Amino acid sequence: MPRVTHFEIEADRPEHLAQFYKKIFGWKFEKWAGPMDYWMIMTGENEPGIDGGLFKKSETSQPVNTIGVSSIDEYLKKIEENQGTILVPKKAIPGVGWTALFKDPQGNVFGLMEEDPTAK
């Protein structure tokens, strides 16, 4: 069963907000080596929970909770067949996998992620 596997936080000053969460919860932050300013958030080990990401807020940004799936294509089809809307079609995150964004019939936005290290 697909589960939420990643959360996001946006911030005007990401480095400052990272320190807040580090001091309060002990979370670890690591700058991503990808093509955008993005920090990976590690929230713990050996207990229930998920990790996330932190990025700089913009006029068009929106934090997204992401659901891990075995096949982006399969789930995009299911979403459309059940009155969901595809907001961002399937696209590659090189070396990570495939992603897409959708809106459910009541307006909630989620991401999908299919892990695939060969994605280009």
C-alpha cells in the first residue's frame, strides 16, 4: 500500500529555520547536491516517521507531502479515472526517480515519487 514518504517545509530563511528544528527536535539537515537549494531533513532512526525537505519560499512555492508508489504511470491513470487532476505531469529527478503532482477531488495537493536511480 503506498504511504506518505516525504514531507516539505518552506522558509524565507532556510538555514535559520533549519537551526530552529535542529535545536527543538534534534533533526539533521544536509544540503542536497541537486540543481536547486534544498536541504534534506532526517528526523530520526529506528522508529516510525518520515524524513523531509526544506526549501526557500517563493511566490509560487507550495510544500508538498509525497506518496511513494511503484509506478507513477499506473497511479496517474488511477487519479484521473477517479476525478483527480494532474497538476505536474511525470518528470525525472535525475538519479532519484520520477515525480508528479496531483490534486484530489477536494483540492488537496500531493506529490508522487517512483524511485528509479536511472531516471534522467
